[in-house]
Amino acid sequence: MATISAVIVAGGKGERMQADIRKQYLMLDGVSILSRTLLAFAGISIIEKIYLAVPENDFDFCFSRVIPSICNKLPIQLVVGGENRQESVYNGLTAITDPESIVVIHDGVRPFVPTRQTEEAVRWAEKEGGCILGLPVVDTLKKVDHEGYIVNTMQRTGVWQAQTPQVFQYKLIKKAHDYALAAGYTGTDDASLVETIGSRVRMISGSPYNIKITKPEDLIIALGILNHGQMNVDKLVKSDSDGKEKRSKFEARKS
């Protein structure tokens, strides 16, 4: 059976957050955003290892302040983050040694990882090559010109907002990243790179609570999610025995 690894990227500067430290290290109810993301992945028992891409200068900080929260729960290997998200993902991919593995790619500032949907995406990726989470667009979409005037109203039927995790067979996503690197192409997400090489990617429903924390107001929303118990990631961390049982059930469904 293929191994299932996660590549979590947390190399951004967080300029839109306007904070003194990188956004992934900001505290969310006493726990850093990145630590909460790692804790959530520790609660997904089918994940076997995490490759965490952060700035090289932050390695010591992550070892001492971020990673200890999930010690003995899931192996974590730090990799050097790139100049942008795509480079960080690529560095994570090159650290993976099993070419037959399944890779779960996730943004480090999305701490409310939906477990059930992530596991479903893994199953689709195993069968079809790639699967990502997302939500159908519900707001009216407007195309605006460079002066700020509406050009036209766009049809929202069939339009989805992409989220992470985005899950792929390793050989497929590595091929897509290699092609993008050679062509000098930068995509907005990993699925767009796979689309570029002509492969289809399945979209499944994610979670409205799976927000990406990039601006100060996002912290307020995230605190609301925690305080109302919609997705308390602390409760997602299970005991080792429970994790083994869940893993066995997952394997049984696949067989």
C-alpha cells in the first residue's frame, strides 16, 4: 500500500497580516496557527509523515516552539521553504523518497483541516491521480477593468473556490512541478500545475470552516470558529490506539 505523506508549506512573510512576526507563528487562543495545523494533521491517522517547509532561518524556532506540541504523534521533517509557495511545495516533494506515495499538500495557515474530507480526497487521488477540496461559489462574480468599472457579470454555475488539502499521486504532482519549473510557469495552486500537463483533477466539497488566515480579520473569524466549537482542532488529536484502529478501518475499506 502506498505511503501517505503531507507537505505543509509555511514559508510566507505574511505582509497582509501587518504583524511583527510571520503569520503562521501568530497565536490563536494560546497556540500558534502553524502548531494548530500540525495538531490537526496529527489527528488524521492515515497520514504517516509531515514534510514542513519553512524559512531556513526559522528551523530552530520551529524545533523549539512549534513542533513540540505534536512530539511522539507524527514524524516531521523540516525542509527549506522557497521564494514562493510553489517553490516550497517543490522542495517538500523532492524530500519524499517513496515515488509510489500519496502526497497531501496543505497551507500551514489553514488550521481547521477537515479530517473526513481529507481522507476522502486521499481515496480519490489513489484511484484517479488527483483530488482537491473546494466550495461552490455562492456570491455574484463581477469582471472589473483596470479602472474599477464592471465589465460583465460572470456565470457562477460550476465555479468553485479551491481550498487545501490538495492530494495527488506523487509521480503525477512531481511531473507537474518539474514541467512548471522547466517552463518557468507559476500556478495559483498545485491543481493548476497538474491541469497544465493535461491531467484531470477531481474536486470534492471541503469545509466552510477551512479558512486561510492571511489578514487581521481572519484571526477574528478563526477565534469565532474555535470558541463556538465548530472545528476545535485540539479534539482531533486521538490516542495512538485509536489511531491504529482508524488506520485499520481505512485499509479495510481499500481492500
